[in-house]
Amino acid sequence: MLPITDKGMLLVNAIRHSLNLYERPVTEAINGNDQLRAPKAINNEIKRFRALCHLFSIKRSYQMTIWKILLKRKIKQLLKK
């Protein structure tokens, strides 16, 4: 975990007893995770999601952005029955 805010640290401290935590160098996490090295390139899905968020709720915007994935998942569920 890499808590950034005070609120994040409060959360970590609240659940610390339930987790097996030990400190590691931050550079190790950055080297092992592309998302921590640089921001994600903005593609068409991100642009569509940002535009839809101005018109709809975040949940609805997300559903409208990934509708192909949701449709594929639904078809697989129906075929399993």
C-alpha cells in the first residue's frame, strides 16, 4: 500500500491488525508497477468517460464506456445456463 493522504494513513492504521504489513522501498513499487511510473495515456475510452461524467452519474458513465465488455460478460453468463 502507498497511502498518500492523512485519510489514507488513518485507513491503514485502522486495518493494520488485519494485514501482514512490512515496509519496503517506494522505488521497488515504482519499478514494479507501470502505473506508478507515468500516468496512463489518454485514449478514446477515457475521453468518452470524461465527457459522459458531465451528463450522467459516474456509475452510468462507466457502464456506457465499457458497454462492449459488459455485453460480452452477459452473453457468456447466458450461454453457461
